[in-house]
Amino acid sequence: MNVENFKYDNVIVRNFAIATALWGIVGMLVGVIIAFQLPLPFLNQTEYLTYGRLRPLHTNAVIFAFVGNGVFLGVYYSLQRLCKARMFSDTLSKLHFWGWQLIIVSAAITLPLGLSTSKEYAELEWPIDILIAVVWVIFGLNMFGTILKRREKHMYVAIWFYIATFIAVTVLHVFNSLAIPVSATKSYSVYAGVQDALVQWWYGHNAVAFFLTTPYLGLMYYFLPKAANRPVFSYRLSIIHFWSLVFIYIWAGPHHLLYSAVPNWAQALGVAFSVTLIAPSWGGMLNGLLTLRGAWDTVREKVELKFMVVAVTCYGMATLEGPLMSLKNVNAMAHYSDWIIAHVHNAALGWNGFLTFGVLYWIIPKIYNTNLYSRKLANIHFWIGTLGMIFYVVAMYFSGITQALMWKELTPDGVLKYTNFMQTVTQIIPMYYLRAIGGVIYLLGAVLMVYNLYKTAKQGVLLREEEASAPAIEPEKSEKMSHRWLEGKAVLFFVLTVLAVIIGGLVELAPSILSEVYSPTKPLVRPYTALELEGRDIYIKEGCANCHSQSIRPFKNETMRYGEYSQAGDYVYDHPFLWGSKRTGPDLLREGGRRSNAWHYNHMKDPEVVTPNSIMPKYDWLFRKKINVDMVKDKMYALRKVGVPYSEEEINNYLTSLKNQGQTIVDDLKSSEMNPNELYAEWDDEIVALIAYLQILGKRIENVDSQKEVKND
Amino acid sequence: MEIIFLLICISVSVGLLFLMLFIWSVKNGQYEDCHTPAMRILIEDCKKEETDTKGEKLR
């Protein structure tokens, strides 16, 4: 046997570990800030730091910066050891590391600036999207290069999950990010309305599935057995776990769009597969927990195991709750409420957070060749982390169920009991405080960890190049198809995984994208005018969709509160769709014409003046800033390319149209009863554009009808 | 509502397909050795202990 000597690259592991810990703190800190912004609206200071702009920063930071770097940390450590090989290329490793940090920094700069596509977890604008794709491919090349030159023929289960992660995230990111650029900082989704919603939640759900779950399952399959020093409970189960999970997960996306204008069959399919998901998810969860059978005493000794056990337990809870929430009757209540926030934080704080902490506590002493600086401190972290999580999650369950019940409660006479939406907001303010406190406690724990790991690194010496040796794989003789042949063939495995992953997406998305049934070409609504389009872009920029939905479900209480339920025709020209996913404020789909221009003017200036106790921020800058008139034409041309039927005349006359529509609103504001100087505006002020947009929401259908009648006459 | 019959047919055939794939994989020996892969990852690279003189100033 020809034994080869080689070295593991621990520097890249250390770098990703530092990035994970630091971005984790940043992401959680932003989370704590926005948690306090809800009950204390005065914390929304300056246009750059409002809730609407910081929430995407929080989600992006914890998902892509904290968990993302956590994934790479775990992959770079375990893949080298599982393949008995150094990473394929040190250059690629470095490019991957710095490229990813560059993406995070650009996100941290652009999101507060309001450069956002508004699609959840895909808010970053197109140049950053391209950078993400490039860096992701670099990661993939580095990973597959390592797999191909491995010295261990059989690929361990963790590697399968890494492969699936790479494939699925590539497909999801590319197809959801397809957009038509207007400038370097602005683009429109190529999909409109219902299609955009389907693609977005196919992405959104599978960002959870293939960015927050499958790579972490890979980490679980490696680090849990390593930390416990026991083999995984059942290798057989892990085979079934893998194939069924990657096949089923991709189908579940439409459960985010139940009772919406999305075709019914897609909703039903989403629910069916979501419920089916319980089986593989719990198979994996039990496989992890049962690894500790007969060795539970080690959990008492090893703090990293404590974190891992709670992580896997939270995974089990979240993957039972998720399928239940996808049932239509449960979803009717849970959707749009803080219940969703409780659910995702159960998974994010518990599963992703705690598993990352466990892995960090295990890896850092290993690569620094020392012991953990303080077990006691780590134990304190464990307990206050758990406490913070409970504070957070329980508060959000109470909040979610309270608001959902209040929204739908009718009096015996059949009218809404809480007609004023504000009543349902003030009721849950105490829960917002509790949640924020929970977040602070959890963050404190993470800070303790950073200190502890820093001290650990200080007392040890980094094994930059860890020496190892293994026999080279012998050239394959024509061995008969013996056991484990599939898992020894990386390329075939890759191809089969691609198949398993894309089938669901194809079946669900292809019909709605190819068929005209789901993208009505008949002009049920007219396209937005130049000014409304500008207003809509301000709505996107300020992140209004983070708190306001634009999708009314066919329930009595919703149609009574918000107007006629939404249909596909409502959204034909919506690039991107703005359905939102949470109702911290009321739905706005049919807001147009309900209130006066003056009301909106005052409301945006200081919401509390017109809505006592409102928790919405003040938007002072809308009254100072002017719309960028020069870009409107380009925007209209870009939208025409993706199917919005603007005529050449409309585009050429955009300036007149802007001025006229803006001036009408300005005149109306002046003529309102109050002191005219109080409602001062000019036609090109941002506030005027926003009012134009808000006033047309849900109104365009009538306009078309009236126009038609005029023409017929 | 008729779509339900189509859906049932499709679901049953997908289920059968997976059952066939499963039976094939069992017969093919995919599940024959489920012990060594799980054990192998636990074996540390033995060389590490001996050559590690750099990090000597441990506690």
C-alpha cells in the first residue's frame, strides 16, 4: 500500500470560524435593535436605520453571514478529513472566503441605503447577486475538486448533504434572482405577480431547506458522532433520510401562499409534500438523537454535546410544527401572524444557532490543540442561550395567536369585533418587549462564547498545517458492483442528486410560467403610471412589505376588513410582487381611495397624529427628497421588456404625466380643510409619488372599466 | 375535482417508482455494509499525536 502524506488546511477553518462568530454577533445585534424598534418606534432614527430597511439586513446577516460562514466552517473542516485530502485549491479557498465576506459587507451597505428588490432573503440587488453566484461556484469547484481527489473511496453521508446543498442553492438563487436591470442599483424581477410569488416562495422555502437545513444535517452527521465519539445510530436510515429529504423538500414552497391567488393545485401539492416531510425530517432528527443512546452521560460532561442535543431537538420541533402549519386550516390562522416568527426563531436560534455554537466549541480547541478555556462559561452560555430562546419563542407564540384571534373575531351580529387594526397591535406590545429581552439574553450568550473562544485560541497554538497520511485510492479494477458502489461514485451521485432536487421545482413552476392561464394577458388592470411606478419603488425601497401584506384571503373577516379577496388578475403588472409575509400593520392591497391624500400626508409625517399609538416610524425624508425623474424612462423601458405594455407614447410623455398626476395630488392637498402650509408638497416630492401609489392600490380595475365605457361611448 | 383522479394516479406511480428503486437498491447491495462508514469517521488520523511538537507548550 502506497501511503501518502498530506496536510489539512486549518487556517481557512479558523478564518471561517472568526467570520461566523463575528457576523453572528452583528446579525443578532441588528435583530435585537429591530425587536426594540417595534414597541419603541422612536428608535427608527434616520432614513437608513428604519425597521423596513434593517429587517432585511437582520435576516440576510443571520442567514448568509452567520449560518453561511458556519456552513463553510463545518464543510472545510469535515470535508478534508472525510476525503482524507487537503482542500482542492488554497487559492479557491481564499477567494471563497474573501468573496463571501465582500458580499456580506456589500449587503450591510446597500440594504440600509434602501437598495432592495424586496423579495425576502433575496433582497440584494443584481450586481451582488452575480457576485454571490460566482463565489458560490468557486465554493462548488473547491468542494468537488476535493471530492474528486479524495483518498477515501466511500463518501460519508455528510458529503451527500453538502453536495445537495450546492446543487439546490445554485438553482434556486439563479432562477429567483433573474431580473432586468435599470441601473447598477435597481432592477425589476422578470416574473410578475402570481408567478413571481411562486418563484419567490419556491426559493424562500428552499433557502430554509437547502441553506439552513441540509448543510446543517451534514454537520450533524459529522460533528455529533465526533463529539460523542460514537457512530451514527443507523447508517441505513441516513441513506433513506437523504434521498427522501432532498426529493420532497423542494415541493413544499407553495405552503407559503395558501389561500392566495396562486393556483389551487399548486397549493394542494405544497401542503401534501409538506406533511410528507415529517417522515424524513424526523428520521434524521431521531438518527441524530439516538446516536447518543447509551451515552447520555457524556452529554452531562461535554458542553458542545449539550448544544448539539438541543439543536437537534429544536430541529425536530420545528419540522413537526412546520408541516402542521402548512395544513390549510392551521395556516389560515398562523399565516401573517407572529406565530411564523416564533416558528422560524425556534429553528434559527435552536437548530442553526445552537448547532453552530456546538461545532465552534468543538472545533476551536481542536485546531488550536488545546482545551476549551472555560467549560463553566460555556455552560452558562448554554443555559442563558436556552433561556433567551424560550423568552423569545414563547412571547411570539402568545403574540401570534393573540393577534390572529383578534383579527378574525366577529361579534354575534357578524361584524368585526376589533374594527381598528391598532387594537390588535397595542394588545401585543408587551410580547414585543419580552421577545426583545429574549433576544438580548441570547445575544449575551453569544458574546460570552466569543470571549471564551478567543481565550481558548490565545492559550493554544493554531495547527496551521495539520499533518495526516492515508493510502491513495487504488486504481479501480473491474470490481463487480459490490456494496456501496453508488456512494463511491461522486459524479453519478451528483447527477442523481440533481434529478432528485429539480423534479419538484419543474412540476410546480413550469406550468405557471409557461401557461397563460396563470398570467392573464387580458388587461384586467392597467399598468402603473410613471408617478405610481415611482411611488411603488419608494414602497419597495422603504421595505413597506416587511410589515404590510398585499394579499387578501377569501375569509369573511379579511374581506370585511380589507376588501375583496385577491385574484391573479390583481397582480399582472407587479414586478416584483409585494404580497409580504407578515401583518405588523394592515393589508394594503385595496388601500386606494379609502382615505384622503391629506390623511396619507399626515400619516407618513407622523403616524401617531392620525393613528394614536401607531408603531409605524415617521418618514420625514419623503418630504425632503425628490424622485429621480431622469430614471423613469429607463424604468418604463425595462418593464416593457418583461411584458408591461407601455406604449411608446406613454413612455415619451412620462414627464407630462408625472407632472400632471403629481400636481393633482399637490392641489388636492392644498385644498384640504386644514392650514394649506401644513400640507405643502411639490409634484416631484417622494411623498407625492408614494401617495399616488397608495391611492391606486386596488383601484386600477375600476379605472380600466370606466375607461372602456368612455371609449365605447 | 376530476383532477384528483389524475393526481391519485400520479402519486401512486411516483410511490411505486420509489418502492421499485428501493427494492432495487436493497438487492443491489446498497445497504450491505452499514457499519464501517459510520465507524471510520471516528478514527482519528493517528499521525497527529506523534508529530505534534509545535503545540507542545500545552498546560
